[in-house]
Amino acid sequence: MLPALVAVFNEETIERINDLQALMVDVDNNKVAQSCHSIKSSAGTYGALLVQQHAEELEIMAKSNHTEEVQAKLPLLIHSLEDAINALALRCD
């Protein structure tokens, strides 16, 4: 069952990474905040605490319309999401 849940997390996370990469070019703070809120919840469920922390910080920045800070922080969130996918995959092997 855990591998199936992790597969869903990975699939959704890859979609979110693609969405976030698009938002890095044309920042829409509302979309960033919504996406980060979802990521924060999912990350917490799977114990990806660094992802959760980055997502929470970005959500706050986006809601405050700190666009430059959002652009600077998005790559950190994307990188931590990629690391979380890899770490969860290792646990399921």
C-alpha cells in the first residue's frame, strides 16, 4: 500500500514541479500560494518536513505579494520536492 501512496505523491509532485517552473517565468502570486498550500499539506503527510517548510514560507511570501522573494525561493522548493521524491522512492524499494 505504501508504494501506491508514494506513487500518487510522486505523480502529483511532478505535476506541481512543472506548474511551479512555469510560474517562475510569469509569477502569479495567487497560483503560487494555492500550489504551495497544497504542497505543504502533502509534504506534511509524507514527512517531507523541508518541503513543508519551504512551501509554507513561499505561501506567506506569495500572499504578501513579495514577487521577487517568491522568484528567489521557488528553485529551493523545486529542489526539495525532487529530493523528497527520490527519498520516498528509496524507502519503497
